[in-house]
Amino acid sequence: MRIVAFILAIVIATALLMGGALLLITRTDDAHQVWVFVATFAMIMFVYGPLTLGSFRAYWNVAGSASSRRYFRRTVCVVVGLEILAAVVIVVYALSTAASALIPVLFIGSGVVLTALALLIGPALYRYDEARRPASSDWVAIEPALIRRRIVAVAITFLGVLALSVIAFTILDGVAPHSLTIGQDFAFAVEFACFVSAFVAIFSTVGWNRRMRDITDRDPSRLRRVARVVLRNKKEDLDEQDLEAAARYAAFIPITMTFQIAYFILLYAGIVLEQVDQLRDGDSDHLAVPLIALFVAILVILVPLQITRIRRARRYAREHPVGLTAPSAQ
């Protein structure tokens, strides 16, 4: 149920962002295209801010401890603060571009409604999941064969989608001659393969993420303490339960983080290739180069940071081999 809700939320969020971006592009003249870029980033806050709050409430027990309640209140304050900042940006955009007053009203109103829905639906999903949560059992490590199968699944998805896309574009060229060059066909096929395999990679971790939450008894403040110790090498006063959770977390998190790296590389590679293809064909606007630079910079910063944290987690797991039992095939 919650996985279906997550997929539905992503689809709705993507549709809202695409619709909002289309509205901004069609309602803004060419002299103010930079404002479209700025307003689009502000619009992201109205969509993914509520999605963050809803996911937080759906996945974590925010009322389990005083520290968890404080942590959630801080999260709400940060998200609401970003939404207020986004509202200011949208109003300034409307004033600077002489856009219709309907645009800021629509965007800000949507943000308010989505935030309210997130704070209502999130707890309902958590209660639904808790009522069907299986009885706790001994925690077990992930079977290496399962990891290999999921890596193979991502690779096969990439190659399969690439091959099918090339065939589809070739057939399309036969129906509509000279519509695309061979290079364009292959570029579009690679982009599509990157996007599809990226989502296969991230969805491969859905079941693992649930087990990771169970490691910390779905307590977000405990997860935060454990992550600071394992991933950031910080000093924290951990009790016996925290220490056991840290050992299990350290043995577990490198696997999910590796798939997250694959997701970001494939997703951003697809986006960058799309922008490069548009630049080559002369169909792109002046925002393509900044977008390419932005995504490349994110990868240059993110990938080494994630690799460093994976190494720290593996070192912690070697030094604290407690609370582990036989591998699991699930």
C-alpha cells in the first residue's frame, strides 16, 4: 500500500512540476527567461516540500520520543521556511515579469494544500503500515547473491531499454524518413535507457530501506545519531540499543548507498545527455549550459562524498561486528 502511495506521489509530483514549468514558459516572454529558471526552482519547494513531510510521517515514528518530536518539528520549520521563501520568489517573479496575479496565487495555494494533505495522509499511511507490520525477528544480513541479482537487473534493464529504443526509433525513421539522424536516434535511446535503469536502481532499495528503518525501530532521532557516528565519524553518546543499531546500520547502509550512487549517475547522465543533444542541434535555450554545469558539479561533489561515507561505514562494520546473523535472501 505504502509503495503504491509512494509511486503515485512521485507521478503526481512530476506532473505538477511539468505543468507548472509549462505554465511559466508559456506565460513569460523571452526577455525574462532567467526568471523562469528561478521560479521553477521555487516551484520545486511547493511540491517536494510537502512530499518530504508526508514521507517523513509515513515512514517514521515521530512521536516515539521527545528527541524524535523535536527533530520532526525542526523538519517542519525548515520545509515551511523554504516554502515561504519560495512564495516570496514567486511574487517577485510575477512583479518583475508583469505576469498574471493568478500564477503566484495558484502556486502558493497549491503549496498550502499539498502541505496540509501531506500532514494528513502521512500519519494515516504510517498507521496502516504499523497495523500490518510483521512481528519483529532476528535481524539478518543481505545475501550477496541478492545484491548481484539486483545489479544484473539494472544492467539488463539498461541494455534492454537501449536495444528496444534503438529498434523503435529505427522503425519511426522508416515511417517518417529524415525525422531523426542515426546519432539522434542513439542519443535518445541512451537517455531513455539511463532514466529507466535509474529508477530500477532506486526501486531496488525500497525493501531494504524498510529493513533499515526497522534497525533503528523507526526512530528518526536514533537514525540521526547512528548515521552521524557511522557515516560522519562524529562522537555521540550511544546507549546499548544505539550501539547495536549502529553495527547493523554500518553493515547495511553501504549497499543502499551504492545503489543510490548508481541512481544519481544514471539520472543525471540522462539529463545532461539530453541537454548536450539539444545544444548540438541548436534547439536549446541559454539555460542549457548552466544546467549541464550544475548537474556535473553535483555529481563531482556527491559521488566522492558518498564513496567516503561508504568506506567509513564498512570500516565501522569491521570494527563492530555485533548483532549480525546469517544472510537473508529477501
